[in-house]
Amino acid sequence: MSLTTRTVLEEYSSDDAVRRYSNKTAGFGINYLLDHDYGDIYLAVLRNHLSARIGRGLRLLEFGCGAGMNLIHLLRVLSREKLPVEAAYGTDLSERLICEASRERAALPPELACVRFFFGRNEELIGDMTRGLRIDRSELLNTFHLIIGVNTFRYCHRLKKDKECAGDIYDLLAPGGVCVIIDMNHKFPMFRSRVHDRIHKTAEERYLPTLKEYAAPFGAVGFEVLDQRNFCWIPHSAGPALAGTFRTLTPILNLVAPSFAMRSLVIARKPKVN
């Protein structure tokens, strides 16, 4: 196991990680974003960019899912929008966060119980998924409609495994399926973690890709890159007052400094076979 992987595993197996990535303790900011900025993107992608046949229902995957709150929230949104879901999977490197996600799943109503969580490394998605689900690789390939990754693709770049992850996503998606990546923007100057990381982590371990670098591996493995931009000014940790302030300021900030927003967004679609 590399130093970078070991550091990430320790970080995301801590009590603090459980608090930050579990629905009941994550805080107002991330729940607001799931309801608005992030949730709006997911719905827009499904309505405007997905061209794969849905069949019996959507098949979803979130890699680097943490304790599952993003994927579970998406399932609630899709249920509310009357969009059928056949299956949903969440993978993460941290066994502890997967255990937390599985506890969240146990409390879901029956109509949302199609979700499953299991161990999976971003750079070994297909291999770890086949082992976790105990199925043949062929049963996973070309089957997913939407794959999402939030605050996790940067670790593939740090491991220099970004093309491997993008390639597995390509192989998992059905033709016409879409991938959405949301991650930290290297230009945003005020991430609280930067001071801590500069003291305690190596340059490799704290590296943040540029927007172009986030998008590049998807183009390299054959995706159509439909959108790449910076967005979102509300911190995950924001309380109601701070979130309200930044929500009010967002139109102005988007006008004067769009490239310095907090998040980088890449939307990529697997081309349909001619």
C-alpha cells in the first residue's frame, strides 16, 4: 500500500470522517448542496444528457461514496421525481464508512432498499465490484446509466491512476450513460484543510488537479466531455447563516470570479455505438 493510499485510508476511517460524511452529523451545508447545487446537476444530467435506454430502471454507481449520504439522497430525489431505479451501488476504500453506509441503508424504506454498499478502490473499480458482488465481470460491463464521484477523483490523480479509474467508468457505463465528477478546485484559496495539509502532508498527498486535468482522462479513454466548469460557493461545513450569505452572493461571485469557485465539475458521456 502506497503512502498516499495509507494516509487517505487513515483519514477516512477516523471518527471525524464518520461525523463529516454521515447524514445525521454532516451539517447544514452539505445537505443544502445535495438538495440544490448537486441535486440539480444530477437531475439535469438525467433529463438532458442521458441517452442510454433505461429499461426496467436506472442503474447507479457512486465511487468514493463515504457513508452513502449523497447516493441515498439521490435515491430519495429520484423516488420523488418518479424516476425508477433498478439498482444502486456505492463503493469506498474505507471499510468503516461502508459499515456506516450499510447502517443507513438498513433504515431506508423498502422503495429505496435497492442500494448496496461495499469495499471498492477507485483505481480498481471493476475488479473490486466483481469481488464484492460475487459476479462475473461481464455482468457489470455496459450496464450503468449514471456514475458519480464527489470529492474523490483527486485521489486517483495523486496515485497517478486517473486513466485507470476513467477507463473502468467507461467500461461500466452503458453506451449513452453519463459520469458526473465533482471535486475540489485548486484555485479556490480558502479551503480550511490547506493549512493542515501543508503542515502534515507531502506535496503529492495534498495535490489538487486543475479543471483541465480533471477532464483529461475522460477524453483520453473515449468519453464525450459535455461540460467542465467551476461552480459552488457554499462550504460543506457551512451553517444556515453562512450558507444563506453565500447563496445571496453566488450570482455576483459567478460574474466576477467564476474560475475561483469551490468545486470543479466534469460531465462526460460514453458515446453510443453507431
